[in-house]
Amino acid sequence: MGALDGRVAIITGSGRGIGREHALLFAQEGAKVVVNDLGGAIDGSGDDRTPAQQVVDEIKAMGGEAVANADNVADWEGGQRLIQSALEAFGELHVLVNNAGILRDRVLVNMTEEEWDAVIHVHLKGHFVPTRFAAAYWREQTKAGKPVKANVINTSSTSGLLGNPGQTNYGAAKAGIAAFSVIAAMELERYGVRVNAIAPAARTRMTVATPGLSEVVKAPEDESRFDIWDPANVSPMVAYLATENLPFTGRVFFVQGGKVQNMTPWQMADVIDKEDRWTVAELETEVKKLLG
Ligand SMILES: NC(=O)c1ccc[n+]([C@@H]2O[C@H](COP(=O)([O-])OP(=O)(O)OC[C@H]3O[C@@H](n4cnc5c(N)ncnc54)[C@H](O)[C@@H]3O)[C@@H](O)[C@H]2O)c1
């Protein structure tokens, strides 16, 4: 018996990298999978249907069920078609893994409008659009009296949650995705939908292309040693977050190698309160108390 027997899952950007590993593991665990990927370059340019189809072929070769979808996740009609493709192929939908992403790194002072917009578009809108239409479907099911036990798993990054120079566009989108997940979890609980997010770390074309990281993410020469950067290490946690009886929602986890780490959200910390309006001069001395 697989952990995801009978589950229908859409995994965006699953033609390559971490998403491909999710798709293969989901199928091994018994899920029927929609392998979405528009097959673009790392910066989001171009398209190629081959990667998604190859993953579908691999899943079918091991006896699993999968269909390919090449829609752009950040496109309003495309995202809608993506949700529809799961319903057409398998008649239902239980899991949405938002994973598709691109990179256009540049220091802030040199970043172009296009580099900013492209990254915010693919990540932030590319999480919103499929979630929006999947959520509408699950609300419909709930209103029709059908029990819903659905899961959304989003993909954030330490680049946003902890910060990484050269990635104001990517980091802002990824921190936004964590906030989006927490709020969506609050809104969708009433429809039986749990929303969580991961911040993964793995060897893919994205990390291999990042200055300073290409050496770090290399597989160990000694093959008997555990390869902490293998992208397949991330997928078991995502598969767990997709299970029917997952007992929590609204959480973010860092996942790398054998590590699953709780990422605590922003918290209200030390406070100064005058119980009246501050003057600027007072704040000049009082705010120091908050800085530790
Ligand atoms: N690799 C890491 O260490 C790491 C770290 C933090 C976060 N992430 C995130 O994990 C996710 C997967 O990244 P990866 O490292 O596997 O990179 P990758 O480039 O190997 O895979 C991303 C896939 O998304 C697809 N894609 C891009 N834009 C799309 C769109 N608009 N619609 C549909 N598909 C689209 C690409 O074609 C590609 O196959 C991304 O969201 C990335 O930001 C990765």
C-alpha cells in the first residue's frame, strides 16, 4: 500500500529538478499525477514539452498513472486549464504542489523591471492562480456535501525567509509565498484544505548555476556517503504533506538531505509602549531598547 493511494495530485514544474522527484515519488506512493511543466530555460524563457512528457513516460513505465500538462502556471487561463486537466484525466483532485520557478538574479541597483516582474510573476502569481482555481473546486465539492481532504504544498525558500543578496526579486516572491501559505491555510480550512510550504535545498540546475553554490552542491565522490544535496531527499516530506489525514496546516519547513526543520514565522517581540503618541526625539532614545 502506498501513502498516497487514490490521491490525484498536480505538481507544477515537475519536468525537471525537485518537482520531477516529487512526481516520481508520488506515483510510487500510489498517486495519479498531473506533471505540469512548460519546459522553459532557467530564466523562464522558451518552452519545450519534452521534460514533462519524459516524466510521464517514466511513471507509466513503472506502472503508474500520469498525464502531462504544459500550461504556464502564472497565466490566468493556463492555471484554470491545469486544474481542469486533472479533473478531465482522473475525475477528481486532492493535492496541488506549487513548485514551478525561475531565477533572474541581479543586485538591486542593476535589476531591470523585466527581471523583477518575471520572477514575481512566475513564483507569486504562479502559486496564486493554480491555488485559486483548485480552492474554488474544493469549495464547490464541500458545498455539494462531498467530504474534502485536500492539501496544497507551496515552495518557499531560505532566500526569502532568511535573505540572500542578489535575489531581492526571488526572495521577495519566496517570502510572499510563505505569507500566502499561512493566509490561504486560514481561509481554506473550512473547505477541508490544508496548506503548508517547504523551503528546499537541493542540487538542480538552479543551484548549480548560482555563484558560490555550484561547488557546494556536488555529490560526494565516495558514493557510499549520503548525498545531502540529492533533490530526491526533499520529496518524502512533500509526499507526507500530501497525505489524506495530515493533522496540521499553515506551517513552513526547511527540507534538505535528512533534515526537516520547523521555520517559525514572524513574531511580535520586544515592545515599547508609551500609551500616548511618541515624539521623534523620544523614539531616538527609546527604540534602542528594542535593538538588543
Ligand atoms: N534547488 C534548490 O536548492 C531550491 C532552493 C529553494 C527553493 N527552490 C525552489 O524549488 C522549486 C523547484 O526548483 P528546482 O531547483 O527544481 O529548479 P528547476 O529549474 O530544475 O525546476 C523548475 C521547473 O519549473 C518549470 N517552470 C518554470 N516556470 C514555469 C511556469 N511558468 N509554468 C510551468 N512550469 C514552469 C521549469 O521548466 C522547470 O522544469 C522552485 O520553486 C525553486 O525556486 C529550489
